[in-house]
Amino acid sequence: MRANACGSSPRRSYRGHGPLATRPADGDRGDAHRRGRVGVAGCLDFAAGEGPQGPAGTPETLSCPDESFVRLDQPFEGPVEETVVEAPSTTVELSAEGNAETYGQSLRLVLRNTGDGTATALGRHAYSLQRETGEGWLDVRGSTTGEPAALPRTEESFGPTDTYSWSLTLEEAAVAAAVPDRDLAVCPALGPGIHRFVYWGLVDAPPVGTEFELVG
């Protein structure tokens, strides 16, 4: 059972084609080598170990009872490439550890420049975490301020062998707090079903993504 409601005080899957890179240490903050963050703020509060409390399967849409909640828009159009994308002068690959993830566990991903050229990227927070619904793919996150939120994006070089890595704990509070300096929340609660992670920050290149099933 939920502790607090939002606003109160065979499935298909994509797999990476290469091994998952080792995540950088906490102190590693190079220009293009970063690590995911986990925080403690979110839209919903649940007792530990209860499992996903949101809608199961493929809901018609994602509805939030908090009137101040404004869902993040999808900042890209067109199809999402399946793990490998051709940038103007190089190739970039997104790899994940698996295609089924348990609620409360970590979703680990690595975006790696596997080519010889340099791409331009918008930083490690230029991603969407979406749920499959009857209306299409919708981000599970949104602003709690009543106004739309823009995710951090800063152009930077993404050279050969450079990586971004993420370790996203699949709980509402951690997903919301993974982006710093933004008042984000997850609403409704995460539920068992098909989700996808999409990195859309490669300039002049299509977004690249991977699907996974969230299970209890």
C-alpha cells in the first residue's frame, strides 16, 4: 500500500552489442566520463520492499493527481535507434546489462564512442526515461513546480573511447533525484511493464535507446 500520494507533503527489448564498461569511480569527473547519481527526493513515498505500485502492463496513459505536476516533454521526434547510432563523424553505442530489471535495483547503462571521430553531446542528463502507454511513450518524470522543466544540457566534445555511464536505482525518489538542481518527481508510481531509456543528446544524430521490462 502507498504511504503518500503524489503531491502530498515474449516482450520486445533492445540489447547492447558490446560488454558493459566499468563505471568510473566516485571522484572521476572528466569532461566526458561521468557517473550517475542517486538521490532521495521524489513524488511518491513507499515503504521499502513493497515493489512497484504503479499501473501494470500498458496503461492508456500516465495520470498524476498532483495538479502542480507537469510531465517532461519528449525532446526528440522520429524513431529511436536500437543501441547503435551513426553520428556525423563517428559511431556511438548504448549498452545495458539486461532487458528485465527489478524494482529497487539499478539500471546500468553505458554510452560509448566506439568510432575514430568526435561527436558533440549535450551532457549526461540529456536522456528520457519513458513508459510505454496507449498514447505512446511518456516520460515517467515531471516538474513539481507547476511549470515545465528543462533538463540540463551543455555542448561538449565526446571523443573516441569517451563514455557516459548511468546507474539508476529504479525507485521513484532515486529516479527523480538523478538529475541535479531540478525539482522533479515520478508520478504516478513506477509500475511493472515496458520502459525505455533514450539518450537524445547527440547533436545532429538520432536518439539512441534501449527497452527494458520493469518487474516487481
